[in-house]
Amino acid sequence: MAENSLGIRNEGGENTAQIYRDALLVERLRQGEDAAYEELLRSYEDAVCNLVCRLLNQPEDAADVVQDVFVKVFRNLGQFQGKASLKTWIYRIAVNEAYNHRRWFSRHKKNEVGLGSGEEHQLGLADILPDRRRNPFELTADHETRALIEDALLRINPVFRSAVVLRDVEDLSYEEVAEVLQVSLGTVKSRILRGREALRVELEAMLKPEQAFGWPAETAPGRS
């Protein structure tokens, strides 16, 4: 386990240079340096916004949640000990804030939930989907088909959704996902597996198997 000159420990094997940059940034933030706050927002605001959009059932509320995330980041800098990267620490706060917002919304606005259609103003899952193989995100580039991914993702259990988004969209390692969600590595792998399967089920309910997974009709599983 490595420890840098600022006392920040690298337990997760993250890039040493990045760990050191994070430590310097945190120290500047604790000293109240205005430029440091601007650098923090410049470095992480877009990523947090993308993450929050995909965890909320109401992506149009993302701006308010993101604002709450950074307020908590600024207020809780004293709690950051460098045991994880600054990114995973911020993501942990973002996941918690998204969860709190979903819980509040379900209690107070159950009758107002809607998927919305303002594509030109909303970030969508299809905008940042990586081209991965052998998982539910392996879909055609067709806009209409890809839009269904967002719908399907919103339908799966939020607990599984968080794990799938962090791993398959944000491209965090399993260890980083475990750190963000504050659960064991085994739990992370289980949630991702179950989340991917739940997403497959939702997609299969909306599309023919060969459309959903890019298989030609004659080679799709279950066909002879």
C-alpha cells in the first residue's frame, strides 16, 4: 500500500499520478482556493451529470441533484481520507443523492412520473454507450432501437441499475464499483449479473431477440 507525501494512501491500485493530483486538489480545496473549486467542477461536473441522469427515473431533475452532490462534496472534504480515488468518492456521493431523490420522488410525486420526449435537451444512455460485446448493450446503431435501452434501463431495479451503469457505462472497475456502492466485490458482481439479465428480459419483451442483440434470425439462440 503506497502513501504519498500528503498522507493519501493508494489502496485500490489507482494511477499514482492521478492519486497525487487528487491529493493536491483536495488540499487546495480545503484551503479555500477559488481556482481549485473551478478545477473540481471542470474535471467532474459533466461526469457526475451523466451518471445522475442515468440513475434517476426523472433525468430532467439531474441539474438539481448534481448541485446537491457538489454542495455535499464541498461540505465533506474533511472526510475524504484518500483511501479511494477522488472520483469514486464523488461518485459515491452522487449515487447516494440519486437514491435519495428517487425515494423522495416516489413518496411525493408518484403520479407525475414520465419518460419525457425532449431528446434535444436530455442526455440519454444511447449518447455514451460503449461498444461492448456479450452484454445487453450490444445493440444496433438504429436510433429507435437504442432509445429503447433507456426505457429498459429505467424499468430495472435501481439497485441493479446503479451497478450496471457504473460498470458498463461509466467503465469503472469492479473494485471501484464496490467502493462507490460500499458493498463487497461479490455483491457487485452479483448485482451486475442480475442487472444485465434483467435488462435482457426487458429488451426481449420489447424487441425480437435478433433485433435486441444483433443476431441474424437464423443464428439467434433458441432457433433451429
